[in-house]
Amino acid sequence: GENVEQHPSTLSVQEGDSAVIKCTYSDSASNYFPWYKQELGKRPQLIIDIRSNVGEKKDQRIAVTLNKTAKHFSLHITETQPEDSAVYFCASGGTSYGKLTFGQGTILTVHP
Amino acid sequence: GAVVSQHPSRVICKSGTSVKIECRSLDFQATTMFWYRQFPKKSLMLMATSNEGSKATYEQGVEKDKFLINHASLTLSTLTVTSAHPEDSSFYICSATETGHMNTEAFFGQGTRLTVV
């Protein structure tokens, strides 16, 4: 089955800096790659996703890049703010309706 | 966006009892729903795929007799933790994708914090 590896497990940055989280996946048939933000005790919230027919997608301070050949994708957050502090999960899917395989998560802390 | 409602949000039960958790898609139909388990500071681990009108598909290592799943309609899936034990204490969360849309957002319920005492 699919395996998703996510790094780093923790990331600490100063407010205003950029944060980058990287994921790799194993199933070459996967074609949908969402990123979720989860606050403590809450449900994961989709922040951005990318499909395999594009290499990059941007939404304000958030961007995702995808390299299908290398089977890796990354989340980039620019101009980080304290409210960006949360756990971020990457995931892969697209081979079965709605089924996602999640990475291990990254605890992002943005210091004021 | 679409809404998935999960109930209850918190439950405390005694060892040996059973607990039922409901997952409802409020404004869309979901032929398939998913149940995840999340330990503190850990990722979401897929437990099973709930299929409307048929048996659930369980991931390796998940006891189907322990975690009973019923998906009787296109908007409701239930997870019953039978004969609960303290080690079953966890955060359980469901997700659903609108029927017929493979590469679209999965919507999550708010999760259920189960504590078995």
C-alpha cells in the first residue's frame, strides 16, 4: 500500500520567516496531494491541495510544489505568523474514493 | 464547503461497555466514508473504509469484531467500539468525500474523544 513520509517532525521558526515541510510518497498511481492543518483537539482543515497535472499551486502565503518523477511534494509557508502554529499533515490519495494516506505530521511553532 | 458532523464529540465509558459514534454528511451523499484513529501527537491512522450497503473494509491489524462499522445510508456511517478497554481510549475521526468525486477534498468530522475508564 501507499506510504507517506513527512519531515521534519517539528519545526520552529521566528515570525516572518518561511517554513517548508516535505513529503515523499511511494505509490506512483497517487494523484491527489492535500495538506491539512490541525489544531489541538480539532478536525483537520484543508489548507491547500494539488493534483498531479500541475507542478505548483499558490494561495496567498501558502504554496505547494509537486515533483511526480521524484514522488515528493512540499508545503511552503511564507511570512509566518503565530497563528500558523499547529500540526500540519500531508496526504496522498486519488486511487480510491476519498481514501487518504497521511504523513506523520509536523508540529510547527512560530515564535513572535 | 461540505459539512460532516460527528457525534458525540466526547464520551467516557466504563470498561466492557460499547460505544457508538455517528458520522453524518449533512449536505452531500457519501457512498464511502473513512474512520481514522489518532493518538496524542500522532498522525491519523486509517482504521477502515465504510461502504454504503456493504461490508466495511478494514486495514491490517484492525479487529473487525472490535470496531463494528455500519453504513446503512448515503449520509450516515456508525462506528461501534465493542467491549471497550482503556487501550481503546483515543481520538476517533471520520471523513467523507462526495460520491462520484475521487480527487476532491475529504471532509472531516469534528472527532470523538473516547475515554475508557
